[in-house]
Amino acid sequence: MQKFIPERGAGVLCHISSLPNKYGIGSFGREAYEFVDTLAKYGVKYWQILPLQQTGFGDSPYQSVSCTSGNPYFIDVAGLKKWGLIDGEELASAERELKNDIDYSDLYDSRYNLLRRAYARFNAEDPDFVAYVESGESHEYALFMSLKSRYPGTFNTFPDAYKYAEPFALNEFKDSIYRSEYCFWQFVQYIFNKQWAALKSYANSRGIKIIGDIPLYVAYDSADVWAHPELFMLDGELKPTGVAGVPPDYFSRDGQLWGNPLYNWNTMRATGYEWWIKRIAHAKKLYDIVRFDHFRGFDRYYAIPAESQTAKTGEWLPGPGAELFRAAEEKLGALNIIAEDLGVIDEGVVKLRAECGLPSMKVMMFAFDGSDENEYLPQNIRPDSVVYTGTHDNDTALGYMLKLDDAQFALLKKQLRAALKYEDVYTPVVDRTDAVRALVLCALGARSDIAVIPVQDILCLDNSSRMNTPATAGSNWKFRLTAMPDRNAMANFKNAVKRTGR
């Protein structure tokens, strides 16, 4: 397979939802373009985001109603006014106090009502929209969402004709019973795709490449499982026979019970991985570089009995290996993929990544355990990798530093001093804030092709700005900036980017 070697450069991790604006959640609006301008001004070449998919229960971008959907919350509502689809009063009704978190309950209650008003004024006979609908890109999604509008609950509670996706019943539903609803969900995706394409094009024009995510698994209550049950490990009632997760690890003593249905890899293989190839093709259109979340699951995946209450009970089973990626490359050309190979990594995962020619991930927060052999120490990192201070699943760097006791912090400072090559960029490491800046500098100075720094670490924010805490629910995916990144912090970051040759 063709090896992916990205251009050396610095990146910033900041999801769309985290951008500031006065409409309750970050969007593809004016502030997104300002953020691109900020990245370009301060020497950044990569903007990494989380999955753009429409979220389901729990608001996680890794649990979506459809793996090829776009999140309607990201639609720029001010843009809808410019297009004459909502009026000034309706736009004003979407305004919220700019805070550093997101009220998803309020968004759910208000945003879809606003989008429905926009659709009521939209010309559904517009040739561009008609062509979009006829392309079939959002057909399964629009049908699924229409059914859920009529029958609340999971698809397993639909009337049998709809639950089992009987073609005659679905056509009747779409064409006569819920045609307007079906077209509304097509409209939502049409607008999403137009706005995202414009923003991505602008970012690319400013020299910024977009790194985006493909989650390994899809949600059970999704258009993907409902429309393609044969591709998943389900019983005759369309209930999972096994679910996904990971065993106990750094993040959780009980492991992580994700609950996603497992793939039927035998059926996937028999179809030539057609579903996966379409999914990768969609991601290639959205992003310049695709990060494959939980890459290790393509070598071996952790299968947990559906009735289990924790992830302690499970077994490792073989995944599709390089065969899937070869099939995708044959159909789609160069893949430009980063392998998220964190967690329980063994020789099989390392071999698969090498065979596919994919950069790995290195996380600086895992580096300072006192061992000079730690693979995440800057001096031990190889060029064919992407290095981070932390990911969306980690605490912020400052939150991490503040949790260290004095002995642990003294050890970290010692290893930081040994790793730093550019000590003149920042003041010496004295306190925890200094240590965050040094950690950022270590990441930028590593030999990795790309160094990605979460915006929280550039701004030195504490753990109240953490994006996600694995194996927990209720307070995740809410972090927001309340303003564009501070100029002084970005100037320091640009200085470090220059000094480290990025």
C-alpha cells in the first residue's frame, strides 16, 4: 500500500462545537472563518476536529444517528437569514449568552424548530436540491429520521414493516405519509454540506488542511444498523448479540462499555467491504486527512457479551486487517489516514499499521512515567507519527499537571528538562503553568510529521475545559471558547512553531 507521509507542520485541535458565537454552539458561521484566519496568521497548517456527524443520545460525536450525516447544530443560522430562510426576529430567538459550555437540551428544543421554519420558506424545487436528493446520499438518513419523528424510541420499537425495512412499506411511508418530513431531513443535510464545503474550501485556500475523524463503530440506534442489519452481529429480533468496548486500561478500571453493535466482518468481506468503502469515500470528501479512531479494532477487536454490565468480560477476535484498506485504496486511491493506535497495542496492531503505511499517534501525557524507554518521550518518537499533548479523551495539560503530587511533578520536570531542546523559547519550568508550555514545546519539537495541540493547552486552561472523560456521561462534549484564542498565547505558540521548524 502507498505510504502516507504528511507535510511537517503544527496543528490545533478544536471541534466545531467549541467555537465561540452567540447561538449556543459553535457553527460554520463567521467565527469559524475567523478561527481559520487565526490559525493561518500564527503559522498553523492543520485544523483537527472531531466527527461532524449528527449526534444521538448523550450528544457524543462518536455515537451518531448516521455515519454519513452532518450535525444540524453546526449549520450557521445567520447564514439562513442571509438566504432569506428566516427573519431577524427568528434569528434573534436563537441567540444565547456566550458561556464556556453547551446546553444541548435547549438546543434540541429550539434549533430544530428554527430549521423547520427555514425549510418552510425553502424552494424544494431548486434544481441543485433536487439533484442532491436524487443522488441518494442522504436517503437512508432522511427515511430513518422521518420514521423516528413518527415513532419515538429506537428503531427496534418501529412497527415490524418499518423495523425490518420492508421496501414497499418504506416507499409508501416516504411518498404519501411523510413526504414533507423526508424532504425536511434532506434539506438539513443539503444545507449542512453546502456550508461545510464552503468553510473547508476557505480553510484550504488559507493553507489549512482539515484532519477529521472516522469512529470505528456506529451507534445501535442509527440509520446504518437499521438499513444494513446483515452487516452487524444481531439476532432475529435485530438486537445485538455482542457489543464493543475496551478492557480495563488507563482511562477506566472497569474498561469502557461502549455498547455499539459489532460488525459481521464475514458479511463485510463477502461484499468487498462496499459499506466501508462508501464511508471512507464520504470522509475523504469531508476532510483532507482522516484519523481512524480505535484503529486497533481492525486487527483485533474486543467483543463483550450484550448482557454484560461492564467491559471486564470480553474476548479479542480477529478484525479484517489490511484487506479492508487494500480494497479501499484500490477503489479510492491514496487514503491519507492517521491510525489512532492508543490503548492496548500489541505486535499485530504495529504490523498492520506498518503494512498500511499509516502514521501512528503519540500522546505526551503518557510519556513521563520515569522510564527512559517510554515510547511517548519526545526523543523516542519516530517521524511517521502525529504527536499530541493530549487528545479529546485526556484531561487538559494544566488539569493533568495540577493532579500530580510534588514527587510526580518533580519527576516530570526532570524529564521535561532532558527532553527540551528549545529552552530559550519559554521561561524555565518552575510551576505547573510553565510545565504546560514546556509540554507543548516538547510536542512541537518532536520528530513527528505533525504536532497537534488542543486549543485548551495553547491557552493553558484547567480541567473545567476538558472535552470528554471516558466511561462517564452527563458533562462531556460541552467545552466552548468564549472568545477567539488570546493573541499573546497564540504569539507564543507561533514563536514555538517557528523555533521547532514547523
